[in-house]
Amino acid sequence: MAKNDLKNTDKKIDFPIPVSSYKMILIGFGIVILGFILMMGGGASSPDEFNYDIFSFRRITLAPIVVLFGFGFVFWAIMRKPKKEMEKEN
């Protein structure tokens, strides 16, 4: 293989999603996991008793909102354009 061939293979590989967005995606999935953790619990100590904690504000309202926010954050992280790319286009 000639030296010229080696220089041509050292091109920068462009990924469809920038590396900075991967960090944001991981943060978003962390938010989703937090929402599912908020939904956990509420089990009764005895199967003969009904535990009304399953109808708490945290499990019925707050946790689904946190999960939806997490999925929205992941969607935004995938679709956003980094500032460097925006400056190159202008």
C-alpha cells in the first residue's frame, strides 16, 4: 500500500447524530427511568388488604408527566442541530 493511500483513509467520519447529542440522550433516558422509579411501590403487606397508595398523586400524575418529559427531551436531543453546524451553514 502506498503512502498516498494511507492519507486518503484518514478522513473524518461523520456520524448522523453528533457526540454532544448522545450525552443529552443519556440524560433523557435517565429522566425516563426516574419517572418509572416514581411509579414503583404501593404493594400491600397482605393480599387481604387493599392499599390506596396506588392512587397517590406521585404515581398517577407526576410519574407519567416525568416519563413524557423524558421522552420529549430524548426527541429534542436527537433532532437538535449543534451550534457549530448552524454556523457553518451561514
